Amino acid sequence: MADGLRRALPPVSRAGRRGRPTLEQVAARAGVGRGTVSRVINGSQQVSAEAKAAVERAIAELGYVPNRTARALAAGSTDAVALVIPEPETRLFSEPYFSDMIHGISAAILDADKQLLLTLSRTSKERARLAGYLSGNRVDGVLLISVHQDDKLPDLLAEQGIPAVVSGRRSQDERLPFVDTDNVGGGRAAVEHLIARGRREIAVISGRPDVFGAQCRIEGYRQALKAAGLPDDPRLVVHGDFTEESGRQAMRELLARRPSLDAVFAGSDLMAAGALQVLRGSGRRVPEDVALVGFDDSPVARHTDPPLTSVRQPTEAMGREMVRVLLAEIAREAGAGEPVPHALLPTELVVRASA
């Protein structure tokens, strides 16, 4: 009985007991050498039309699937890109900015036939461990989102020669390739809109002071005030951290400092939503008493009451652009391409009922 069962079973291939077809089996079926099969799989032109047809027929008949990892390693590539976000899970899953960025990145990575590795690095210890991991040639390149000024990970990657692209510069002198939006222009457009509506005591709820994009939005705010001849009053500037709760806290502080303020520019839609709650709770009507503008034009802006006027930044397009710049940087490192200029994408003011 046992002998009969053994004779009925197909032979076990070297790929394992699941019977997965091997390169050698494809070669035997096609009547060619193993090297010829490998050249066909890798798209080499140094194969005759007859041999190529025989190999392709054998692959179809056997259901052979090339080992992608082995092919990538043979080509000196891992076929993978790391996406690093130095933020806690609460921000990653609650803020539309991150989901839109990831959507754009994942779509572009899929188009490039690469694999994406998502990593959260929240502490300096985690970032040091991550730098060690990435230095082991485990990825072809790294995408970094929401990098703060004191974050050393980008510099560690540069020192190790790992291609990397950051979303948003750490400073005006960012030395890594980056993709950013025109934060200065966006902040300026928001405040110019408020000034054009007759507002004169315009407060700003900025993001974290160690985020260069937040600094740029304040710079745009100040440029608009100066052009209109309005004073730059430090009592009208409060910092949040881009979250809804920080918007609430900042709005309470602003009302305590300057109860006569008549407009607020918030550095994110979530902070604007928090500010809106406090304004309504204090009896201020929006926009009649206090006009309000956010930043991002996320779904939050469309679902507040009243809907938020907001500065739209093309977040999903930024994700796609990051992948494009990184792939060009990887090619440049391999000696097969030219450097890609840093990408600065435009913003657009979307006017709704809050201003």
C-alpha cells in the first residue's frame, strides 16, 4: 500500500514539498540550459527567438513563477523602499495628511513594481536602530515624512550612502532631495484673503516650531501683514502641534490675550476644527465675528459647520512625486541617471463659508 502510494505521488522538486516548479525543470521542459532560461526571465536580448518561445511555453505549461527576491539580489537591488514616519500611531491614523501621502506613495510604488516597507520611528533609540537596519542593504531607498529639525536619521542615511527623499525640508538649507509645497505662498494667500474681507486683528495658530513647514506658513502670514501695513503682534501668534486638541488650547489662549481678534489662520485643518469649537463655545459666530482659515484642505475642512476655507496642498501628488524623485536618486547612485531637482509644489486657496 505504501509503495503504491509512493509511486502515485509526483517527485518532490528542490523547491520544496509544495512541488513549486524550479528553473531546472523549466530548462528541461524547454530543452535549453539553465542560463538561457535565466536570460529570458531577465529580459536579455541575447537569446534566439526559438529558444525564447520554448522557454515561455515551458513557463506557461509548468506555471513557473520567478523568485523575485533572488532576481533583485542578483541585480544588486532589494526591490524594496522604506517609508519612515517619525510620529506616533495616534497621529498616523487620525490625520488625513498621512493617509493621503501614503495613498500617493503606495500607488507610485505599485506602478514602479517595488515593495513598500512602512516603519514608525518615534524615539532617538528607535531611529538609531532603524539606521542600523537600513544600512544592511535591506532596501534600495528611503522616503521620510514629517521630519523635524533635530532628526538625525536623514543625515545618518546620507552618511551611509542610502538614497533618501524627505517630504518637507528640515531647513532652508536641506541637503537631501526633498518634495515640499509652497508653504510661504499658502500662508500668505490665506491671510491676504482675510485682509481683503476687512479683517484687521488676525491671529495665527502655527504648527510645531521645529517643523520648517510651520515656520514657512508663519512667514507667509507675516508677509501678508507687512504688505497691508498691519502690525505683527506676537500676542496673536500661538503654537500648536497640528492636532485638534492643540487647536482648542491655542484658541483659548488667543481669546484670553486678544478677545477683540476678528480672524484666525490655523496651520492645519485639524487645529482649525479645534479652534472653531472654542469660538462657538465662547459665543463667537464664524465667520460673522471671527473668520477662520485652515491648511491642507482635508476632508475635515468639508465636514465642519460652517465648512472651512482652507489652503489646499496636493498631498497625494506629493507622495507620488517623492517616489519619482527617489527612483531617480536610486538610478543616479547606480550611475544610470541624472540628479532630480528638488520639487516644490503649488498650493491653492479654497474658499468656503468660514471666511
